[in-house]
Amino acid sequence: MRLSTFGRAALGAWVVGASAGASVAQVGHSGTAEAGMEAFDRAIDAWSIHGATARDALAFWAQISGVEPQVFWESDREPAGLSPEAAIEVDLGVATVREALEAILESMTPGDAFEEGQARWQIDESGRLQIGTIGSLNRHPWVIIYPIDDLLTTPPRFADVPTLDLDAALSGSGSLIRDAGDGGWSADPALRTDAAGEILGLLRAMIEPAQWDTSGGSGASAYVWREALIVRAPGYIHRQIAARPAQR
């Protein structure tokens, strides 16, 4: 497994050249950039974006974070891409670099946008940050095997367990513990199989439910194999499964 690495953030106030009447302003910043994941989770002070285009807003975010994303903009080659001219309205208090990006993407997506037109971010297989619509990002899947053996523990079923004989112990005629057999135990493998299926069902129900192939989506597919889940999906789904921005 590998955790993606983000560059050291280049901090400092910066104003995006936006159209007349639009403004992008950073009120300030706090903290210092750290290598790796800490750069993405670093806190920045309150800032706002009003009326700037999506392209300028993401350029502003890249300057704050020091992370240069690959953005899938709408074009002849990318008809399902993000609109670069979408107007962005964001007011944030102190937030992390990640929260700032997600606020921009939320503002970028109209409330009536269809499922695959919603904006997401992900880390691709090579560790690069990508931003686009669900439809665009679904074209960049890869496979990860997730071990789940620690989630499949089932209680053993003991047979011929020892019993307590109080009468024998009190009368002195025998031992308190009476061995009724070899004390062997067994585990039902069907319980582990059922548990693996339930875990897979939970993933499909809680993480981008419309994007799984079992729901007619084009984003993800998954199978149980022994004590692991084999998941083929784009990064925005993998990061939710792993509960980290980018892990593979």
C-alpha cells in the first residue's frame, strides 16, 4: 500500500484575476505545510470566493495548497467535464485545505445536477490529484484488494465442554470439574461467508450507492475472494472505503 504525497505548500496571499465584479480573496493563513498528507489536512484561515469562475477558483486553491491538480474541464474530448465558467460562491471560516477544495466543488455543482454531473476529487493510481465530474472520474478506475479477515471473526462453537459437579466437590468424592470430553470446538465457515457478503452490501449502500454495477452504475464493481474484497473503482470511491484521501 502507498499513501500519495503532496508537495510542500507555497503560502501567501494571492488574488485571482477574475471578471469585473468578481473577487477572490484570502484573508490569511495559519500553520506551516508538512510533507505528505499533512499538507492536505493543513488549516488555513478564513477566506472567501465571490463570483469567480470555477477555473480561477481552483487556480486559487492550487496556489494556497501547493498541489497542482489535473482538472477534467468540459471540452469536445470531455463532454461530461466540469464547466470552467461556473460561478463560485464560497465563504469559509478556518478550514483545512481539503475542506476548502470540497467547498469549491460543492459550489461548482448545481443543485439539480444529475448524479454523474456532480463534482468530486480523487487520487489516481499514480498518486496524482484529479478533479472532475463523477462521469469523468469513472473512466479512471483501478483494482485494490482490501483484507477483511479481522472483520470476519465468528465465535467458536465448543462441544463436550467440562461441567461443574458441586455435589462431588462438597462430599469429597470427586472433582469440582468433570471432563465430559476432549473440549473440541469448531467454527462455521458459512458465518464468515455471510459476514463478508454483509460487509460488501454495506459498502455498496453507504459509499456512492448509485455508482456500483449492481445498481446500474458505471463506477465500481466488487467481489468477495476468500477473506478479502476485490474492488475495481476510481479513486473517489477508494478513498471513502479506506477512510483516507488516497491509499492503495
